[in-house]
Amino acid sequence: MSARPRLILIDALRGLAALAVVAVHTPHWPTGPLLSHPFGLAGFVLDFGRLGVPLFIVISGFCIHHATRAAWNGTRLSDVSWATFFQRRLRRLYVPYVGAIALGLLSLSFVSGQDAVRNCLPHDLPIHLLMLQNVVGWNAGGVGNGPLWTIGLEMQLYLLYPLVFWSSRFLGWRTTLFGVLSITALWTCFVPALSPISLGRWTVTFTDPEMWAFEYWFIWCLGAYTCELTATEREVPRRWGVVLLFVFAFVGVMTDHRTLFVLQNSTFGGQVLQPWIDFLHFLGRRVVHSASILSFGTAFSLVIVLGQQLEKSGLLVARRLMKPLSVVGLISYSLYLTHIPVVVILRSIVPIAADNTSVLPWILRYVIDVPVCVLFAVGYFMVVERHFLRHPAATQMQSPVS
């Protein structure tokens, strides 16, 4: 199998995920009843841009396993240098990440003043520098860059990777995936009942288990397993693969909290789908959230597998669309790191008053914010990020959140 088409596909998906995250963080929720506003339906669809995060996680598992597998000669597990692995990951991540913290603090100072920055320095800044912001009680906007919680999560997934690698070699991938899925289920069902752990001024909290790496561990491992399938050229039957893709995507949509919100506030939902709504309420928010993440993650892994099979057979004809997205994919880490400070400052510099009768203000917000975020990310990549790549081609095999 040719390596180049596979990397184009990964970069295109990575660019799509990055743009989806930018879209969801651009203001898009009109006031008043959702479906009565001209932009209401568009706002609902755009809010699914949050799925860029689980897509990032699946791609991350693919890319990390791809690089490790390529460096391993396939004989002795001791040939994998984990010290080198973590050194490279930290080098790749950390300085651009610290720069994004500085940008967040700058935007916080610009919008809220110096007092807001001083208030976050004793608490939020240290835990961000330690990459623990997703497990320690924190203020999501404490350093002015809320999405950085996923960078801590990504580093914790890296710490779990040697266990996955060894298990897949000794026990096989099916046993490994089943074990990880079991841990995810136990985590979702029982961990929220644990009491917080106080560490002086910081608190390790379990009330939001979806912020922890264990919530995403299974779909990260699915990404790694997807890499294993494509590297060994094992194919998924195309027809069944497409069917499963749509089934998992449908389950993901029907267990998503956005869909539940719309169903609860619509006549159709109340009359026809009330048993489904009641069932989801019985399961509880955290279980339903986990089911949605697992379903979407599985669907995304199938997209990668089927997409690469189509590339191999020459049936994937969307090259013209993939190329621009793959270019965005090369700067996706910079785009992910910097877009929130840029959006926040743009909202202050270029205020656009929304109303309840027109879609124009919402469209203008996207016309301004998205291109500026991309252009700023290009500059950030050139000035900061590219200096921490081993070589230019390495950009093709980096995770969008790593």
C-alpha cells in the first residue's frame, strides 16, 4: 500500500476536525426558541463541530502507533525506546503549547483586564504548565484558552500507550480492546461516585469523568488498531463497513446531548420518541455521553479504514477537496492551540450585534473569524511550531492535538 495517499487522507481529516472545532467555538447559538430562529438549525448543526475532538483522538492513536510501528523492527519489544518516544512527544507538544497559554493570557488581559490574569496565575497557570488541567479542579477559561484541556488529556494517553503496545503484542488486539473498553465502562459508571481528593489549593475531581483520558482511551486505541489493520493490509468488507459506519454514526447522533435537547423541545420528539428520551434519562448523562463518544469514535475509525481502502483501489475521487483540507491539517495543531484567543479578541474588536430576525450577523461572524483564525495559525506555525518538528515531512504524521 502506498504511504502517501494514506497520509493525505489523515491530514485531510485532521484539517476537517480542526475547522470543525473552530466553527463550534465561533458564536453560533441564537437566542430564543432554537428552531424558530432563521439561524437556529444551522447553529444546531454547527454545534456538532465538537466532534472534532473525538476525531482528533482517533487520528492521534493512528499517528502515534504508525510512527512507533515504523520504528520497531517487529522482533523484540525492548527495541522500542520509550524514553525517546516521550522525549519526542514532549518536544513536539510543549513549547507551542506554552505559547498558546501566553496567547490565552494576552486575550484574557485584553478583554477582562489585568486583574483577571492575576487571579488565574496562582491556580490555573501551574496546572496548565503541568498539563493536569483536565483532572484537577480548574476554571475552563482560567488562562483564556479553554480547549487546552485536551492537550493534557493527550499527554496522558501517551503515558498509557506503552501498556497498550505491550498488551497488543502479548495478548492480541481483540483482548486489548476488550480490556480497555471494560475499563472505560467501569470508569463511566462508578468513578463519578468517588469523593474529590484535596491537594492543598488544588482538588482532583471525579465529577466530570469525561474530562479524563480513560473516557477517550478506547477510541484512541481504535485509532491505533486502525493503523494496524491498514499496515497489514487487512481489509474490512466495504459493504458491511459502510453499513456499520452509518449505524455507529446514527447511534452517536441519537445519544448526543444536542439531539436530546432538540427532541425534548419539539412536538415530534415528545409524541414519537418519548420512550427513547426516557430511556436515555434512565441511563444518565454520563453513560449516554460515553456511549455517544464511543459510537462516534468507532464511526471515525471506520472512515479511516474505508477511506484508505478506497485510496488503494483508486475509487476515492475527492482529491481536489482533500488537498485543501490536508493543507489545513498540516497547521491543525497551531490552529487548535490559537483559535480561541483569536476569536475572543475578534469579538471585542469587531463586535457584531445579533438579532432574532436575520442570519446575516451569524454569517458575518464566520466570514470574519474562520479565515482570520486560519491565517493566524499559519503565522504561528511558521514562527513557533515548525521549529519543533524533527523534519518538515513529520507534519504529515502528527496528531492534531499533539
